[in-house]
Amino acid sequence: MVTSHVTLNIPPLPAFARSVRMMAANLAVLCSMSVEEVEDARMAAEEAFVYACATRPDVCDIDFEVSAEGLNMSFSLGDAAIDEEPAIAEQVGLAQVLLSAVSDSYEVSPDGSMLRATKLVGAVHGI
């Protein structure tokens, strides 16, 4: 399979979470993921979107990189001060817990502008 990129530019609003979940699930199927892996990819995309929305970007740019190895997702982040607002910190904290459970890796870029989550095909990881 050739590596492909799919990009969404989506308003950072809860009403658009379904679109993000569905795109991730469809792309995970293209990677030949198992049913469980597709569900994990879908949940990882949703939690990364929740995280991104909590940082209040003007628009959420999402890049999905699809390959035989798996699905890499990059979400643009806003500049809301996560540590200064308890409601944002709570949303982000829960999203981080769930991302660690359903993705094979996730990280925020050193400059805080991007969240990256990866779901690999056939990866075995424990809780």
C-alpha cells in the first residue's frame, strides 16, 4: 500500500466529532486493521479531537497518514492555556488517559501546536 494523506479542516465544535470518528474508522479499514483496531483508531481520533477543541483553535486541521503500517493522525492545537483553566485541564487530562489506552503512541509537539496519535496494524499493547 502506498502512503496516502487525507486532510480535514474542520470547525473545533462537538457537532463535528462524528465526522472525525467516521473518517478515522474508514481509513483504519483501508489499513486492513482488525475490528478492535478500527474501534481503537476511531476512539483515538475522537479523543484527539476533544483535546484539540479544548485548546480552542480557530479551525482544527487534521492530517491522516494512511499506510500498510497503520494510521498516523495529526491535529492542530490552539493556544488556550491548559494549565490555567480547570475545565480545559480536566478535558485534556481525560483525553490523555483515553489516548494512552487506545493508541499505540501519542505526543504533543514541543512547541504545543500539534497533537499526534498513531494506531498500528497488529500492534500488541497492554493496558
